[in-house]
Amino acid sequence: MDRPRLAAIDIGTNSFHLIIVEVDTNTGKFNILGREKESVRLGSGSKDMKFLGEDAMNRGIEALKKFSSLAESAGAQVRAIATSAVREAVNQQEFIMRARVEAGIRVEVASGVEEARYIYLGILQSVPVFDKRILMIDIGGGSTEFLIGEGRDIHYDNSLKLGAIRLTERFFGDKDTDSKSVKACRAYISGFMASVTRQSAKHKYDIAVGSSGTILNIASMINLKRGGNVETRLNNFVFSKSELYEVVNEIVEAKSLKQKLKIPGLDPARADIITAGALLLEQIFKELKIKEMMISEYALREGIILDTIEKKFILKDEDHLGNLRYNSVMHVAENFRIEKEHSAHVTGLALKIFDLTKKLHKLGNIEREYLEAATILHEVGGFVSHSQHHRHSYYIIRNAEMLGFTENEKEIIANVARYHRKSHPKAKHADYVKLSAEDQLVIRKLAAILRVADGLDRSHTSSIKEIECTIVDKRIVFTLHGDEANIELEKWGAESKKQLFEEVFGVEVVFV
């Protein structure tokens, strides 16, 4: 298909958003075919968002069913990314499983910094700032994302647990606004922002850009004060700090929900959380000394589309990870001082085996990326201790900030690295079993390849120079070429680690 269709779902703390697009695979550009929004309040009703309530989860699943139906009718492949509410919930797996079973949607969970990167990608396509250094601010229901970037270079990013719903439940609840709560909320935000305040002072920027519901609604209210139209598009709209402070004062002065609903331009669906959101934006302006802000109507969902296009259709080089992902993997590798020559050699062997056995594993470029990342980092746990270093590798990868990868992708990569030695994946391994059956199979296939590749450098001397492969019926023969002095040791190493490969692919493996 020349113009495939994609759908992105932003599973937010306050609202769920759907966008359906048509992609030009030659240019990487897309045309928007439709948008939908459902106010779900997934993060409501739980103390500090540690648990998804049953009512909230039911609302979320119903919204996903609707979005799935719309995407299916448009012939669009769906990618769904969950943010703060799901990210922090102890029962997130229940929601993820229900989404898959009841709505047919596979939910990926983004870390805070990865969420910021998606939003930044969307903003770069929305407003004319590609050649400027920008401070990006995106206020959500459960978290606020900050990023300082210039073009494709990200200089700083952070995600704070400050959001319109989270602050509302902490300081305002169902009661009317009072001065004591307002003062406490402002002080809390100011204290929470200390790290961002310090970093923003180090990284000078040209312009602040804001996105998503709270900021868009405040911009709409400012636009009406200027005499603008309710239907005016707000992309590239710029407002000053004095205009913001005037609107915030008006919101704070409206003590009751009934009074707030009378404010021109205020979204009725946001009226009960707008005070917290407005105070948050006000304090961000004060702490970071922002004079004016530009609005981007593109945010997370458009960023998801762009990230998917890059991964699915226009990977820069099929031989290795995209630049951003590769750089983030290498950053982790360098921080934990891996054995570079062994890592690079085993990675080359693993990717060669992957390419030679495509008709066996039937995996694609994305899984090849997972294999590359896992192989580069497979011995990173040795920084902690050689004993049980495969388990340490899992922990380090799983908890590393790796831009370009969702939490689910990091889980897959970490598990593949974890199984490069010792035990095969088992039902008693909690970090493996919690994944879907589909992801478990990907892990088993990639770990099988990694184990053989790692065995082929048993001596850590990069002795195997070339591999050839012949597959006949249920027998696969790997012909090894290299340094005769060590090739028998490498052959023995691979023989000792081939069992998982034989189990997963149902073949006999022979090395000659």
C-alpha cells in the first residue's frame, strides 16, 4: 500500500485521544483523517494515582473499544501509548490485559522522559521552531513534561509528578477554592520544581512552547479576552505572562464550580481541575522566568505517529538502531563500562544469525533493533558483579533512561539480555511471565539467537570472522570461519548454549 493508515491513541490521565492519519512512506509526512477525544479521568479517585479504580478502568476500556472500532473502520493500524496514570498504577497489568482482550489494543507504557520526547516530536511538526532552542512544557492530568531541545538534539528532559488532576485531588477536591489551599498549592509546586529550575538556568532557550489540554484551554481564554473567536486555531498563538496572570487570577477568584463555568472560554469538562492546572502553569512561568509562550496544537499523539513512521517505514539504516535509540543504548553501555570489543563482536554475530534465519523466526526490523540493543548491553550487569551478572543486566536495562524505547520495549530488551546465560525463560520468572504471550515468544526467539552468538565468542578474542548458514528440513548447519587457534573453543561455547535455539525453532543445530 502506497499510503498506509496509522492510528495513535494517547491514554492520558484526564483524557484519551485518537488520531487517524494517512502516511506518505516516501516523505514520512502524514495527513490527518480524523480525531476523537474521550474525557475518561483515568487518574481520578485514587490517592496519589497508585491504583486504577474499577470505574475509571471501565471508562477507559469503553473508550478504547470505541477507538479500536474507528481505527478498524478506517483500515488503520493502532499504536497506543499510556502515560502517568497507567505508568504509576500498581495494577497497570490488569488494565493492559483488559485493553488487549476486550478492545484488541496492545498498550505500551511510556516513561516520563520518553513521553516528553514524543511530545517534542509532535511540536517540531506543528510550530516553526526547528532551528530554535525551545523549552517545551506539557501539562497533563498526572504529570508535567519538560524538555529543552534544538532540532533533533535533546539537551534536557524531565517529567514531574505535577498534573491538573493530581494537584486537584491533593489541594482542592470537591470543595470551593479558598486562599489557604491556593497558597499551599503554589508552595508545593515551587518546591517540586527545584530540579527543573536549576537545569533550565544552565540551558538557555529561545522560546517556550506549551501543549495539551490545560495550556490550550488557558490560551483559548486569553484569546477570547483579546476579542478572538472561540473557533480560532491556536497553533502558533503566543501569550504573555501578564495575560496568563490575569486569567489565573480570574480562575482563582471564581470560588465555586458554578462561578468557574461562567468564565468565557473555559472548557466545562475541565472546570473542576482548571484551578490546579492554572496555578501550575503560573508557577512554571515564575520559577523559569518565562516571559511568553507559544502554543502547539500537536503533542503526544502526533509524536506517536511520527515515531511509528520512523520505526516502521523510514529507519535510517537497517543495519543498526535509529540514531536516537542507538545513542541512548551506547550511553548506558559507556556509563557501565562494558567490554567494548566483545560486545561489538557478539552484536555483529547476533545480527548476522538473525538475518540468516529470517524464515525460521519470521521477525522484522523492530525485533532486530531489540536484539541489537540487548546484545550491546547483555553484559552490562558485570559492572555490579560478575556473579549473576545476567540478572543485574536485566535490572540496569529495565531502569535506564533509554530514549526511543517505551517501557514495554525496555522490558523486552532487558529480558533478552537477562537470558543470554544460565536459565532459559521459565513460568516462575515474574518479569518474564507478566508480559503477553506474543512478547514472551519474541524474547525466547531473540534470547536463543543471543545465546548462540555469545557462545561463539567464548574466548572474547573475536575469533569467528564469518558465519554461513544452511537450513534443510529440521536441521540448521552453521559453518564457522575464523582463527583456527580458538575456533574449537568458540564451537564448544556455541554447542553449550544452543539448546534454547533448538527448542524455540524445533530444529537440530550443528556447527562445522
